[in-house]
Amino acid sequence: MPDLLIELLSEEIPARMQRRASLDFEKLLTDGISELGLSYESSAAFTTPRRLVLVLENVSNKSLGRSEERRGPRTDAPEKAIQGFLKSTGFDLSQLEVRQEKKGEFYYATFQTKGRAAADVISVVLEKIIRNFPWPKSMRWGETSLKWVRPLHSIVCILYDDDGSKIVDINIEGISSGDKTYGHRFMGSGEFSVTSFEDYAAKLKKNYVVLDPSERAEIILQEMKNQAFAQGLELINDLSLLNEVVGLIEWPVVLLGKLEDEFLALPAEVLQTSMREHQKFFSIRNPKDNKVVQFATVANRETADGGSTILSGNQKVLSARLSDAKFFWDNDLRTIKTDGLDVWLEKLKKVTFHNKLGSQFERVERIINLSEIIAKKIGCDPKLAKDAAYISKADLSSEMVYEFPELQGIMGTYYAKKAGYAASVSETCKDHYAP
């Protein structure tokens, strides 16, 4: 029995949509052909930023014939009802079967559907999927009615076995299926034909495309760790960022760059968040003091200069981003030095917590009251509990947390220490967000 290979090549698919699209594509195709009586042994789906790929093994040569029954009117029903049923089925009365049921005798029409060639079934199902794919957002281009997440360029659809391969014909708005595709947008050698999944994957790699997302992730992770280790540093693992970056590149090239000295005094969390959110960079730290001192970026191509131009451009953009973060940090520290945390608490009076529960400051007052009560019951110092509750939300008024809301609590701990609070009090700013 033959195997099936499908590739849908388009402009870049947003990274956040790729995994869901891969799962949807696999389910829609396998469910679709199964419903039409076509069997297969196993399936596997792959994605890159530009392609959705699906491979099915041991697809049956033709679908199973099917029998479908339709119940008609009772045998003693008015002639008009019986004639209407005959017209809708295309049968004459002699072709109907009479069955005795509790409510009387009924006419039944039985339809026999012959099996269809695998290519015919796949063509019907694939066209329906492409025309109705459940993208969260899609677009139209040109003068056709076809919608896709980004402009669709080509369709590879072949059935293949030891005797060779055969194109499954499909044409959608002028895009015809074939056995030809392209490799990397910049480094690939142009169009090439494929005869099987193994041939396809091998030729993609020769044309600078790593098809399997898990393989791309492993390449990125290991290369970042190796380059960091070679300099006596270590990578700060960030799985969510890794999964996102995997969806942005087809040929991963890891580059390490240094942070400028003026930014090394910033808290590690600030550096890590700024680099992750704005630049999609990974953080590299010195294991001796846990300070973030370098970054790792992943390019989508190899260059003659070993990536130095790419790295230089990234460092310039990063410096601008970190200059902003340093500006927020310096401003917040000046505020603490001149006014302490009280000025931020005062600002919380104008920040709504909930329209029925008052401001953030009123929320803090309730936390203070509860903290003192609980502290007394469990034998803790009510004064320390009150102080901790009082400053717990102060950083919500800071410039840094306004820019990076995900740092709330973390920055509160830094700022409380700068304001002179004991570590046991300062740490609660961060810890009270823990579940």
C-alpha cells in the first residue's frame, strides 16, 4: 500500500498558530478520508514557518464500498408521499424494500456506494480542508476567494510506494498540486522534485530546512548551551521562548553577544524580560554570581561573515531597548531615594482594583488588616506582617512595572530592599504572588 505526502507551502505562518494548525491539519485529513472509507496505518505532521506537512503510511488503494439506508413513508401512506420518496431517491417501487416495524410497514431504499481510488478521495478531502481551514485569522490575496493564513504558494501531494510516485491532482484557485517544492527562502537552490517523504526531508535539509520542530529545538538548545559552556557561562532555560523561536526559523544559527557594561547592574529579571519580550533573545548568565552578562539570538540563515553583521545589528537594537529599561530603573531608584515607597502607595489611591471593591490602596488596607489578624493567630510578629502588607503592591506604581507588568512583585522586592526594609519583609513582595 502506498504512503501519502502533503506539503502546503506559504508565506510565513505566525509562530503562535503553527502547532494548532499542525494538529488541525492532521485531524481534518485523517478524519476526512476515514469517513469516506479510506484507511491508513499511521500519520505524522510537521511544521516550519513556511509549510504544513503531513505524511500517512500504508494508505489503502481504494476506499471501502458503503451501504446507506434511507427510511421512507409507510406502505399505506398517501400516493403523493410515496411518489415523493421515489423521486428523491431515484428508485422505482420495485427497488424498495418493505420492512415490518412496530408502527407498521415502511419502505426502505438502500444505496450502494462503490469504493473510490485513494487519489480521488484524498483530492476531495484536501480541497475541502484548504478552502475551510480553521485559522484564527486568515487573509485573501489577488482576485480569488481563497483564504489562508498567509498567501499560499504551492501544494505537494503525492502517493508513493516501491514502484514510484504519483501526483494526486488538485487545483484550487489556480494553484495546482505537484511534486515540486522549494527549500530555504535565501539559501535554497531553487525548485526541486520529491518522490517520497524520505527524499523530501533529505532534500529539504540539503536546501537548509530542518523540517521537524523538535529537531530544530534540540539544535538551538544544544548549540546555545555549548557556546555558553565554552565561555564558562550557562544558559537560562526558557521553554516558552524556545517554542516560539522554533516557529520563526527553518535553519537555526545560534549567535552569542555581550551586554554592554552599563546594563550589567540592572536586575537579572529586568534584562531577561526585556530581551525575551522585545527581541526574542535568550539570557546567558555567569554561574558564579548569577548575573546576566550575554545573550543568545537565533538567526535564520548562515552568512559569509559568520553572523557578525546580524549580531551587530541586534546589539544596537538591544542597547536601545535596555537603555529604556535602565531609564525606568534609574527613575524608580531616584523616587525611592527622595520619597520612599509612600509616594507609590499614594498613587494607588487613584488606581481601580475593581469597580465594586475600590482602589488598589483600599485593597492594600484590607491585606494589612488580614495580615495582622493572621500573624497574631499563628504567633508571628504583627508589625512585620503589617509592614510587608503595606508595601506589597507599591511597585504597581513604578515605571518599570508599568512597562513590564509581569515583573510585579519581583521589582517590589528589589525596591523594598533599596528603601531599607529587611529581607524578611522585602521578599514578601515577590512571595505573596506565589500560589
